[in-house]
Amino acid sequence: MVGSFESDQILSMTNLNDILTSTVIAEPLPSPVTNGTGDEENLKKPNGAGGRGGGGGDREMVLGRNIHTTSLAVTEPEVNDEFTGDKEAYMASVLARYRKTLVERTKYHLGYPYNLDFDYGALGQLQHFSINNLGDPFIESNYGVHSRPFEVGVLDWFARLWEIERDDYWGYITNCGTEGNLHGILVGREMFPDGILYASRESHYSVFKAARMYRMECEKVDTLISGEIDCDDFRKKLLANKDKPAILNVNIGTTVKGAVDDLDLVIKTLEECGFSHDRFYIHCDGALFGLMMPFVKRAPKVTFNKPIGSVSVSGHKFVGCPMPCGVQITRMEHIKVLSNNVEYLASRDATIMGSRNGHAPLFLWYTLNRKGYKGFQKEVQKCLRNAHYLKDKLREAGISAMLNELSSTVVFERPKDEEFVRRWQLACQGDIAHVVVMPSVTIEKLDDFLKDLVKHRLVWYEDGTQPPCLASEVGTNNCICPAHK
């Protein structure tokens, strides 16, 4: 069951929609995707409706395909609306149809790392309040409608996970994973104003956004085929800049391939290049896998017992929070470089944003209490098991595929038809696409996807053309194009 899609609610909203159909003018809301295969003529087009262009490398984005061409206008209510109720009826109809669209699109959600398996009905009673956690989570401000006790409880849970004592850490619940990266890198920049930011080429785009925002010198480090940082190239770049401190972003699961940088090897490389612990700062971007990796056997440990400065994780990914949010933890000794007293709040502030979503801590607190460490461990095992199932089935179907050992992100040949990509909401880069297997992704859903993909590939390559070679993206061992079969 996804979200709180209870059958009685669906039935009541559907009945309401039927009643209003004859009296309400339909807005140009996109029709929900059906279970059919779509337009057969489009299916037969070699490049699909959107087109892909030539092979390999970065492709030009066809922005016209992505720009919204419809709008649900905001209109003023009629003078007599308080008597007729036409406006309320119209809005109820629009929302009912929008909800139906959400239900349908959720069925085809595979390419982005969001856990859609949740039910927060118990928190509905709190949605009538404007909850704002502005300021420092650990300092009471003049604003009284907040959820700081829940926020600190969540932070304490993650502090235990990453092995840092309660008095030694500082953190807050962010609005998204990007904010966690922006904060971690900002702390590093404030500690080392002349430092150089090092990040692998497969780091999340927010890392390079931080470099631009903070006007930091940035060195992009090469990666291995797996997507993991290449510490040989890292060593060369460090030795070329020995006179400046190092600020490093370490990926606990890269965006496209789900690769985990070897934190121990990174630290060893820094030390061997002559960087003492007081001359480097490490931020760990654990957006997705930062919560999964502690429950994977043989996985390297992310812990503050090692010389790291901060860790961030997204709350709307593996945890399954219905709104974007995240958790940022750093050392108490480091946060002093950002702290400012704000008389207006009667509090201290060291966050990126001012006002912060006070509802997000409630959702995170609720989930952590319900699942706990054992619950997350079971979900991690399920995700990894299902990811291996998908990878094996793709290979059996003759489709090049790769799965990193510590990941639930399955990388495979990019579908030739962009309509297929949009239907299954796949994330693509160059000649590859991926499916991120989350707790809400079942074997049945993967089977539906595989069946649909195999069916479409018969059409895409019926003219005798061959699938692209992915050796440079996934390695020769994972590529089963004609040259490597």
C-alpha cells in the first residue's frame, strides 16, 4: 500500500468526481497514465517522440518535452459563490483528478530514490498547525509553535548511528539533501577559507553548486568504472596543492551508479600526502545510502570515530518522509565558525535557512520509532535482494547491467524511447539509465517493468541495429553488447 490510499477514500473521492462531472468544466489536467502500452505508432519510432540523437556522451536536453504546457489557473470566486458553492465543487473535482494522477504515476516510479511505502495517518491531527523550527534546535526561542523535542530526538538517533556522543555533536533537520551538502561544505570552507574542495566527478550536482556559491577553488577527481573515487588521481591532485588545506566530499552512494567511496582509503591518502588531521575536512554525502550502509555486511563504517567533519542524509529517500527533508550532523567544535546570536529569535543560528519545516521532524520521529534499527535492517536486506533479482533478470534478457556490491541502484542500457523513460520515470545519463530499488519496489513491479522493457526492445531493434556498447560505463564484465557477449 502506497501512502494512505485507503479504499474508502478512493471510493468517496471517485463518487464525488462522478457527481461533479456534469456541472464542472474540466481543467487541462494531464490524463493519468494507463496500464496500456501507449501509442503504437510512437512505439515504432526509432527515437521515440522525444528523440535521443547520436550515441554516447552527454545529450542535448529537449526542453520542450519538459516544460509545462498546461496551467491550473487561480481564479477569483464569483460574487454569489458563497451561496452556490460552485468554486468549492470545482476545486474538489480538480483535487480528486489530481489524486488519481498521483496514484497512477506512483505505480511507475522506479528511477528516483524515494521510498513510497508509508502511512502517516496518525499525524493528520497535526496538519492544522503552522510549525516552524527556526533557529538552533537546542535553544528555545520566543517562537513557541515548534517541534524541537522531536527534532532533537531524531538527531540523537542519528548521532548514535554514526557514533558521536550527545555533547560532541551539533545538527539540525534540513529541507533536503542538498541543504545538508551546502551546510557541510560551508563548515569546511569557514574552517579553511583558503582550502580546496575535492569531489569526484560523479558527486551530486549540489556539491559543485556549493563550490560556485561559496566561490571555492574546486578539483574534480576522476572515478573508477564503479563510480567510486579514484584515489590515485586524488593523490596526484593533493600533491599538486600541498600548500592548501583539503575540503573533501565523500560519496556514500553516488547519484547515478550508487558507488560508495572508500572512506578509509581516502583518509589514508590524505595522511600519506602529508595532510595532518588539522589540515583537512571531510563531509560525507550519505543522501540515500547513509542510512542503508550501517545495515550492510562488509560495508565500510561511516563513523565520527574517524576524522570526518560532517554527515548528511535525506529523510525523504530511504526513510520515506512524504516531504523533502534531511539530517545534518557535524562536530560541536566545528559549528562555532557559523554560529551567530539572533536577538530577534532569542536564539542562536547556524543553519542555511531561516524558517525550517517543523512537520518534517514529526514524520521522521514517527518512522524511526515504528521501525527502529531492526526494521531498517530488514528493509535494507529486501532492497539488496530485489536489486540483485533485477540485475540478474536484465542480464538473462540480454541487457547490459551493473550493480555495485554495496548498492541497490541497478545501472543498465538506456531505453531507446524517451516516452518509455518518462513512463517509468527513469533517471538517465549518456547511454545508461538506472532503477533505484527502494522498500516500496516489489518483485511484481520489477517484473512488470522487465516485461515492458523486453517488449519495447523487440520493436526498437527490429531493424537489425544493435544496443550500445556500455563497456566504458559499466565495464567489460557487465557489458553484453555484441562485441562483449
